[in-house]
Amino acid sequence: MRTTLALLLLVALQATSVRAEAQRAPSLDVKIGQMIMVGFRGTTLARAPDLVRDLDAERIGGVVLFDYDVPTRTSGRNITSPEQLRSLTSELQQKARTPLFIAIDQEGGTVNRLKAKYGFPETPSAASLGRLDNTDSTFHAAARTAETLQTAGVNLDFAPVVDLNINPDNPVIGGLERSFSADPRIVTAQAAETIRGLHARNIIATIKHFPGHGSSTTDTHKDFTDITRTWKTIELEPYRSLIRDGYEDFVMTAHVFNAKLDPRYPATLSHSIVTELLRDSLGFRGPVISDDMQMQAITALYELKTAIRLAIDAGVDILLFANNSAYDPHIARKAASIIRELVSEGAVTQGRIDSSYRRIMQLKQRRLTRASS
């Protein structure tokens, strides 16, 4: 009972803070900060001094949590138990002036940060739910995940995956059972129930990886990934259907290259794909978040300033630096400084920053305040 009351109080305080942020006239630096999400090391704020400095300077609008640190190959990066995680997320929100998006990849199955060995419930993979193709089962699985996330103080799930399982041997999608099906009807129905289950506990959803990663033969974490010959227009169908039905939480972009859609840039850096296709053609009005900007598909080809400029120009609202392919404790400060510099140079307009800030704050007001009403 005491834990429940504490969580309700925290939610109420978050709602008040979101409204207050919406009412004050934010500086350009604050708006830029809302466009940056980072990963960090530490199970408490005391063990994450660089993150504390970023929070104090309002350089970030969200964080992403991991249980495993890839660069050091060690467990326990941010998550060791339900009690520890709840304490960490409470610390984060109390430290932030504007409530944070606290994100996690909790898809189920293999992609599962809240593992049973830490004391969290087991979760089914998307592929197993797709094979079952029972919307009630999918809703209840998502609702259970949402309850776990809400109790832990996590408000944003990077799920569901709506990639079609076109290549079952795909090393990063089909091979890991992250896709519901190769059938867009099944993917759409399963994704819709997953979103409904997450929303039952006011958890923000993320459909990914736009414009479709299911046909790839390589992994964007490690390589330039060209899907020009394998991608099919049918991969847009889950996005088209969900957006038509009113979906306005996050869409996450992929770093895949598709010359059919843009002969020059991968999706995350492509105005043709993010703005012209996703926003103008499919009608998406919510915020767009990049996949991890530190993946090799980006960093091997573009220096940081160029990648940030292209992503913002493409229409990406939040730049995700997961800090789990490579680790840079100063990445938020670097990214914020680069965006400020781009605005000063006229390479990015302040109006473009305002558009992203508006979409981000609208989602925070809609989802982070609803639980208190």
C-alpha cells in the first residue's frame, strides 16, 4: 500500500510538472534538451554523475535503460531487481525539472531487459504471439508487461515491432523472433492489441522500425544495411493501418538504406522517408524517434554533426544515443552543443526545433498526465 501511494504521488507530481513546463516560456536550450535521449551506466544516480549534470542542465528529455552493458560485457548496468529499478526511476523523475521519458526495450522473448533472473515476470516473444494469433492473449501479455513497467516507474516501451517477417533468417528481426508474422494483417492486429495493453496502464508505445527492417540480411548495429532489393511496399501496411486508426505515440526509424525510397540516405537521415512518406503520405502526427544514433550503420559513414543535422532535417524529433554500442558519458552535452551550433549557423531553423518540442510536449502532456486525472 505504501509503495502504491508513493507511485500515485509521483505520477501526480509528474503531471503538475508537465503542465508547468508547458506554461513557462522555455529557452532554446531547453527545447533542444527535450530532443535528446541517452543511455547511461549506473543503478543509482550517485553512480551516474555525468547524467546528473545533464539533468541539472536540462540537456536531456529522456533516458533508456539496459540490464546488460555491451561494451564491457557485464550485467547489472541499470537493472538488478524490481526494488532497485523503482528507486532509480523515482530518483530520475525527482531530479528532472520536466518529467522524463524513461524508456526500455521490453518486447518480450529474447529482447527483454526485465528478466526473470532479476525478479520480473517471463514474457512471450512476438513470434509466439503471432503464431497463436489470439488478440485476447496478446492484450493480456501486453497489459501484464505494462503493469510491470508502471510499477517500475518506466513510462515508455520501445515496442511493438511491426516489421514483417519477410526474411525468417534476418539476424536482428526474424532470427530473434521479434516479428509477429510475415502477414501484415496479423502484424497489425497483434500490434494494435499490444498498444491497447500498454495504454491500459498508460505506458507509451513505439512502433518500429520504419519503413521496415524485416527483409534485411544484416544488422544495422554492426553494418551498413541495404534493403533495396528485398524491401516490399507491403511493409508499410501496419504503419498505414495503425496511423489511420489514430495512433500518435512514437514511431522509431530504422537505419536501413532503401534506394527505392531515397537513393542517398538511410531512413533515419532521409527527409523523403521521414517527412514525405511517414508524415505527408501516411499522415503521422506524433513524434518520431531515431534508432540508436551510435550504431555502425550511422557512425561508420557519418560524423556526428552531419548525422545530427541530417536526422533533424529528415524530421526526427528525438535523437536516441543509447550508449550501448559505444559509450560516451558526454554525448548529451556534445549533441546539445551541436544542435545549438546548427541553429546559430542557420543549418537548422528555430522553427524546426519548435516543431519537435511541440510534438514531444504534447505526448508528455497526453500520456504522462493522464494517469493523474
